[in-house]
Amino acid sequence: MSDTAPRTSTAPLLVAAAGGTPAHPPVWFMRQAGRSLPEYREIREGIPMLEACFTPELVREITMQPVRRHGVDAAILFSDIVVPLVAAGIGVDIVPGTGPVVAEPVRTRESVEALPLLAPDGLDPVAEAIRLLRAELGETPLIGFAGAPFTLASYLIEGGPSRHHERTKALMYSDPATWHALLGALATITTTFLTVQVAAGVQAVQLFDSWAGALSERDYREFVQPHSARVLGAVHGVPKIHFGVGTAELLPAMREAGADVVGVDWRLPLDEAVRRLSRPGTPAPVVQGNLDPAALLADFAVVEREVRRIVEEGRAAGGHIVNLGHGVLPNTDPEVLTRVVELVHSLTP
Ligand code: 1CP
């Protein structure tokens, strides 16, 4: 933080993340940049995803698009969870219509030991994009992010997107030593990715453990939580949001990993999530979520009812950041997102 920066921010997202009462409920959308916006499709025309992620001027513009269009309470850096793997020299590409594809899947002790380290200067274009964005964003906070070790491991082991994560779990159960070596290496890479972003100026971070909900709580605690906790413990000075999908049974363990804010998907009402997250003698939990992304495809009367319900249920929390329960679906009408922002801003926190 520079000498001239205010010590406390009144930005609603940062107030809510700290458990305070903001002027209005803050709202942003996971995957708010990207395929639902025609201006995004236009600017990405002919430019591969990863090339875009390493071009500061493009990252700046794509990150700004949803802020300008919707008036959301935060920008999220346009990047991807595999960007630090690419910066480390691991062979990963993002294939249109598929997602991350890994050239040589990592399934043995030898391939884990051969994983490269990530030198921070490999992320210089990302840091440069963050500096450009802070200069442009003014009072609107910029959220940085990374994929958590488990979710990254799933892509590396499976070789690409996976429904059941079966090779991932097979390695976890059959060779715990190799498993922990892999998650340890990924925790180190993820920590570098996040600390570079914080040093460059992001004002909050979100750790995406999108696929952690595939695990039982017992397995999560044994095989995953220590590595995510190491990442979260190494990031200082900004609020930390910890998010996964299908994590109703994992929420307390995810909070214990060190998060200030726990992201909740649409399967669990926020008041029930708060009940599960609460511990006697500790401050009321702060939550983020949890509109079903598919509900945005319904009539606006339905959307409005759902938004009002979620803001109401969020009152049980110490603070509430309104968001979806997972990312914006590509066929979402951007007008609906703008109307949701207007509606949320008209409500009392
Ligand atoms: O608002 C934003 O768009 C921010 C940028 C962002 C973020 C936060 C992108 C751009 N990716 C992510 C995170 C990300 N990437 C996650 C965690 C969040 C989540 O659970 O949705 C995951 C799991 C990925 C991996 C990934 N990258 C996928 C999912 C594949 C699967 O397993 O189902 C996909 C499709 C990508 C590519 C990608 N990343 C981002 C965009 C806009 C795209 C589409 C690529 C394109 O436009 O060609």
C-alpha cells in the first residue's frame, strides 16, 4: 500500500469482506468477462486465449468490459487458472470449446519431480496488466485469483477437463507420497501467482477450488486442505475468498484453510451455509454467492425473486458479497446481468 492510499476503503466489496455494513450490497459475477459479452468475442477474434492472457493491454481491456457495462462492484483480472503453469513452462494449452489440455499428463513420481518452478518474472505481463488496471479502476477493487492445488492437479493428472476426476482420485488413494509432492509443488506455484498479483496491486484474491466438491470431507482434510492452507497462509494484506462447487459438506474445512470469505454454490441456502460455517467465539462468517447461473436464463420476474431471496438469506452472515453460485453461462443475456446489478444496488444490505 502506498503512503497516500487511504487506510480503509469504503468500496462495498471490501467493507463486506471485512464483515462490515456497506452502503449497498456488493455484487460481481464469476466469469463476468468472457463469452457472454459481444465486445469480448469481438476483441478476442483470432487471438488464442493464452496469448490474450499474456498481453497486458488486452487483459486491461477485457477486465474493464464488464465493469463498464454492468457497473459491478469489482473487476476480476482476466486470466486463467493455468496461466502460472504456462509461465512455469508446463505444456498446457486452452482449446476453444474444451478448456485446458495438458500435453504430457503428470501421473508418476518422476513427472512430479520434473515439474519446473515458477520464476516470478515469468508473470511480468500479468503484473503489468494489474498496474494498468489499478490506474484505470479508481475506487472499484480489482480481484486477483488462482486455481487451488487440487483443481490444478485434476487438469494435470487427467490431461484436461474431467467429469469424475477418476485418475486424480486413483493417484491420491494409491500413491499418497506422490500426491502430496504434486500438491506441494502446485501450492508453491499458486503462491507465487497470488503474491505477484498482490504485489502488483490486486485488492482481494479468490482461490478457485472448483472441483473440490468431488471429495468427501475426510479426504479433503487429509489430501487437499493442508496445501490450500499453505497457499492462503502465504498471502497477506488482502481479503481472501475461497470458492468451490458442490462443497456443502466442505464449507467449514474450507473456512479453516484460512479464508476470510467462503464462496457458496446454489445448492445450499446462504443462511444454512452460515449455520454450518459458524463457530462459537469466532466472528460471524462472511459469504459470497449464490444465484444459480441457469436462473439468469429464466424470466426476469424469477431472477428478481431469486436475487431478493439470496440477499435476504445473506443477512444471516457477518457480510455478504452477492455473486452467482458458479460462473456466468456463455448464453446468458448480458442485459440481465446489468439488471441484476441495478436490483442488488437498490436493496438494503
Ligand atoms: O471473469 C472472468 O472471465 C475472469 C477470467 C477467468 C477465470 C476466473 C477465466 C477466463 N477463467 C477463470 C478461472 C477458471 N478457469 C476456473 C475456475 C473458475 C470456474 O470454476 O469456473 C477453471 C476451472 C478454469 C479452467 C478453464 N479454463 C475452463 C473450464 C474447463 C472445464 O473443466 O470445464 C475453461 C473453459 C477455460 C478457458 C477460459 N478461461 C477463461 C475464459 C474466458 C475461457 C474461455 C476461453 C475462450 O474464450 O476461448
